[in-house]
Amino acid sequence: MARWLRPLVGALLLLEGAAALSFLHHRYEELVQALFRVQSQCPYVTRIYSIGRSVEGRHLYVLEFSDSPGVHEPLEPEFKYVGNMHGNEVLGRELLLQLSEFLCEEYRRGNERITRLIHDTRIHIMPSMNPDGYEVAAKQGPDSNGYLTGRNNANGVDLNRNFPDLNTLMYYSREISGPNHHIPLPDNWKSQVEPETLAVIQWISSYNFVLSANLHGGAVVANYPYDKSQDQRFRSHRRTVNTPTPDDKLFQKLAKTYSYAHGWMHRGWNCGDYFADGITNGASWYSLSKGMQDFNYLYTNCFEITLELSCNKFPPEEDLERQWMANREALVAFIEEVHQGIKGLVSDENNNGIAGAVISVQGISHDITSGDMGDYFRLLLPGTYTVTASAEGYHPQTVTTTVGPAAPSLVHFQLKQEVVRKPPERKASGTRMNNKALQKKVVPRATRRGTQR
């Protein structure tokens, strides 16, 4: 379907019976009430859980949508949205609350597109990663809010500069032909991150997320990895150097999906800046270290982009409805992008799932791994690929598959266990001895194998 046509068709599918929503700014208590109200209205397809607490003790709540809330169903991908990472960038927080109400209401109305999305996807929505910073910004209000007021958490730390710096490890590893995926964390990483960052790292380590976006403000552009330039180690912090991942074309497609479904992001001219197609490589815009977007890609199976959604970081309430209408189709269309590429099960000869199996795609030097049940999800553009599944103790298996433009191709792997052969017994040298002679031969106890102290 043509790039221009798909957002139009999707928007038309959402118009029928659109939910009546409240366009207000929500303080923490009001945010919690809104989430639990959605859960009470759609109890069979939602669940609320907390991944931890902020510095000041506020819960970091997540609202989950699924036809089996709280359960990972094999071959059903996990998706997440994270908003309000910077406390004073509030539009994402409100859009995610609007999205939650919208998904619930449209599911209750029987909207086929939304029903299919919830039945086929496990969707996790965190409206606020930085509730403490938001409260600081909200006290100032949209009219007098400073550009940095409330940006950081209660300890004064920018959470999007607080993740372990895996980029530096990756760039060094690349120089010695090492991996750029599932990079282990430094031994002392927990002592170097904030409570909110720690909670998110433990969260994304517990769920096999496939696709994600975090929502910001201050510009209008879809930003994709890498955020950190390799040249930053030697040059100015603000130097702009395009720094693509091995999945650069895929990331561009994901970013364009949002920008072209958005009301005006794709036009490029916004907030005094110009971005072709409304997208940018993060490092090409400006290089930053220890960001959440790159961390997702380098540490987990998750492909994450950053969405800058408004010139005004704290827009007035009268602008919220216009912003919702501009982002509604884009928010839904981006979730649907999780259903592309290939997926399947990696199992042994007894059909038991193999967790942690490595899925490698020839020509793309970035691997992903299977989840606890042995299922895997590899986002890919349409094309023909040679894919290998491998796991310790098993013979690898390689297949060639073609990916279409619609639903993901189903590719299962059944790995045969490696046979551990015992080394041949060493024959005694010298004259051969008959059985009677062997029976009479006495081996001193102190020299028998395995009995020496």
C-alpha cells in the first residue's frame, strides 16, 4: 500500500465511534485514577502493574493491553510505549493516557482493527517514567514553565543520560570484530543509575520486548539509533555525524511509519528545524551518551525509537485535542509495525522450547535471542534472508525465507542436540595380557585414578 494511502485508510478505520476523551493535564494522583478507570472499564483485556518507585516514592505504573493480561502467549510480540522521561516534556504523558482510553473504548465498541491489535499484541503503556520531575514542572504550569524546570528526576539527574554506556563498549568491540548486541552490563552498573533507570532496566530485562518508542517534546521528529556518535570520543559533543546501526534501513522505515501517519511531522519544517521526511538519525542531529534508545538496541531484543512530538514542551490544555488528533493514527500504526519480519519457535527434538537461542540474519550484524518459551521475533524489511538459529549444546540450523510486506513469516527451528562422545580408552602398551593375567594384576590403591588426595 502506498505510503500516503496507508495512514488515510487507517484513520478512516478509527473514525467510526471515536471515543469522547477528556483533554486535561493530569497530576500524579489524577494519572493513577485515569489508569485504574481504564482498567475497570476493560477488566478482561487490561492489567495495571508497577515496575518500581521514583526517588520520592511514586509508582512507575504500566497499563497492559492483551487478550490474556499478565501472560506471555507464544508468538505474540511484546510492545511498549514510555512517556514523560523528562518531567517537563508532558505531551507524551497525556497522549498515552488518551491512547489508553481510546484502546479501551474502541475495543468495547467492537472496532475490528483495535480488537485485532489487542488480541495479537501484548501492549505495555507507561505514561510517566519521571513522575517526580513532572510534579515540579506542573507547579509552574504551561505559561511560566522554564525550559529545564522539572526535566530531571528528584536527584537532579537527566534519566536519558543515565543508562550504562554500552555504545563505548560496542564501538571498542567493533574495532576488534566483537558483537554489537546483548552487550553485558558493567559489574557496578546498579550503583551508577537512578531508581527510575534501575526499574526500567529490570523491566526490559524481564519482558522480551520487540518494538518500543519513548515520547519527548521540544521538537517534532522521529529519531532513531544510534544516538551516540563514535567520533564523540575525539570530537566536540555537538558534532553531527550520522551513525547508523546494522538495521538502519529498518529503523528509517519505522520512523517514517510514525512521521507519515502524524498530522504534520512528515513535512519536515517544524520548530525552526528541518528534517527530511520528519525523521533523523540521533547522532546526526546531536550526539548524546547513555540514552535509553541505544541501550534497548544494544542490551535487549527491543528496537526503540524516540518521538519528539511538540515544539512546546508543556502545551496548554486547549492544544491537547489538536495534538491527540495529530498523533492518534500514528500511535496505533506504530504498534502495528511490531508485526513484520519473521517469528517462530526454537525447540529441541522433543518440541521443548529453547530459551536464549541466537537468531542471526546473514548480512545484518545484529542478533536477537529467543524468549523463555523458545519463541523469537526478528523485525525485518521485505526481502529474502538466510537465517540461522544456534544454541549451546545443539547443532545450528540455517534456512532461507522470504519476508512479505504484510504479516510476519513463520519460521520454526528444531535443533538437534550435539552428541558428546567419550574419548577412546587408551590401550596398554607392551605385551598383550590375557584375561587371567589381567585378573591377577594388582593396581596399588594410591595410584588408582581419582583416589589421590
